[in-house]
Amino acid sequence: MKLILLFFFAILSLITYGQIPINRNPQMNHTLSPYSNERISPEKNLKINPLFNWHLNPYSNAAINPGSNALINPKLNTKVNPHYNQLLNPLVSLSLNPLVNGNWTGYYLFDKEGNHQGYYVRGDQLVMLCFDLKGKWTGYMVQTDNKTYNCFNLNDEWTGGFACTDSDSGVNIFTKDGEWTGEYAR
């Protein structure tokens, strides 16, 4: 009987592994989608839109621009650079990979339709690591004092893209022109 129960729980955990919890899935809970919830939509809530709020835009605010602020520039601050800080490097600290560690903290990344696109895993208080659906490390984000994040590629170059908090429990992703990509993370 114990063997049957163990087998049942093993199969159940494999089925649910990799699935998004209902309370974090915008296809199941529409209040999580900026397309359904005006409060977290940068198109409807101009306070969270960097085209209208210069405090959130790294091209208008030098304090959150990695070209002007060495503390948030991984080429100048090795504490926020996963290539120098082994605690942040998912190739060294495998527990940072969301497909390896079922207890990771961070966000699920979604496209405009609410389809799961990847993961943002919190490496520490300032750095979030970006992964695709297969668990491949694709880049990272460094948090600013304004609770925005600048996006960096694996060559430690700022892509120009950035993420802004949505005034609730996630972030919206923007291009270097400050345009919302339609992607969001919860």
C-alpha cells in the first residue's frame, strides 16, 4: 500500500511540475493580466508607464540608467554581475534554475495572450535571472532604487530594455524606446 501511495504521489508531482500555479496564471485569473486589469496596465495607468512617468524611464532619469550609475552597471559593479558573483551564476549555483529548484522565487513571464514564455528567478535582492521555458539562462535584470529593472544580456551589455513594477505584484517589460512590449511577469 505504501508503495502504491508513493508511486501515486510521484506521478502527481511529475504531472504538476512545470505548471503555473492557478493563483499566478493570468489565463485562469484575469486580474493578473494587464489586458484585463487597468490598475496594472501601463496603457491605462500612466503612473506605471515610463513614457509618461520620467522617474521610471532610465533614458530620462540618470539615477536608474546603468550608463550613469555605476552601482547598477554589472560591468562596473561585480556584486550585481552573475559572471563574477558565483552566488548569482546559475551555471555554478544550479539551485537558481527554476526547472531544477521547485522552491525558486520570482516571476513567470507571459506574452500578450497570457502564454507562459519563461521565468525570472530572484538571485538576490538586486538581481533577477532570466530563463526560457526550457530552463536556459538568457540574461538578467538589475534592480534600481525606483524598483525598476534594467535588462542585460549574457555579455553583460545593457539591452536598453527595462521592466517596471506594475503597482501590484509583477512587472511590465519595456523596450529602450519606453514602449510596452506587451510582455509581463507575475
